[in-house]
Amino acid sequence: MSLIAMQGGATALFADSFVYSNGDLYWSNNVTHKMCGKLAGAVNKKGYRKIEFNARKYGAHQIIFALHHGYIPEFIDHINGVKHDNRIENLRAATKAQNGYNRAGFGDCKNVSYRKDSNNWRVCLRVNGKPKYFGSYKDKELAALVAHEARLKYHGEFSNHV
């Protein structure tokens, strides 16, 4: 897992410039008077809070992770899948694949799709970046159960069943 370099003691700069409180970052008294105590950053189109700091944009989750762990991993997973929930207990380092495993599914049954040509429900999920098939089933509930078990086996703690 590659890491974003923390040049020039950026973690210390974060600690001097921000106050963390229950998932939010506020500007500390070490920044300009008019910003002191205000919620840092703004929410972007994708739903993440972004903060411009030292001529660079960071996600609030990146700064919060760095404040608590001393580095910024390449990917940070929001455990509950809520992009604006930046409480430290909801953040964990992840690989690109792990971060994807925890994404919500589309439709009412994750990793299950209906195949008209065979009149079956097919189970497929990504494992190490490649699709892996787990069979076709006449019964949608059985297909959903197979998908659930496959996610537990292959995605582990990053499984998202929603």
C-alpha cells in the first residue's frame, strides 16, 4: 500500500492548524483570526469534505487519519459507507480493492443479477480486481445467500451486504 508522503512534518502542521472534534475539523487559533474556530473546508460534488491547506487539497478524512496515525494511506475506507462520517473510529486504511468491496450495491440484491437468457439469478463479485462467478440459481433468495457467503469469504472485514 503506497502512502502519501508527509513532507516537512505535515502531521505536525495539521496538529497546529486543526482541532478535531467528533469527526469534524475546525481551524485552530494558530491560523488567521477570522478562520479560528470555524469548520474547515467544504463538501464537494462527491460528498467528501475537502480542505485547502498549504496550497494542496486534502480530504478531511485524510487529515483526521494523519492526526491519529501519523500518515495518510493511499486509500481510506469509511467503514459505515457514509462519506461525511469522518469520526476516527469510522476510518481505516485500505487498498483500492478493499475500499471497493465496502461500496454499496446497486438494486435490491448486491452481487446478484437476473439472466433472461437462462431464467436464472447469477452471483458474481470482484476478487482481486477480477470477476468471480459463483453459479446461477432459480431462486433469488438462494442466490442472495450465496452472494452473502462469498462476500464474507473473499472480502472479509470489508464486506458490505447492502
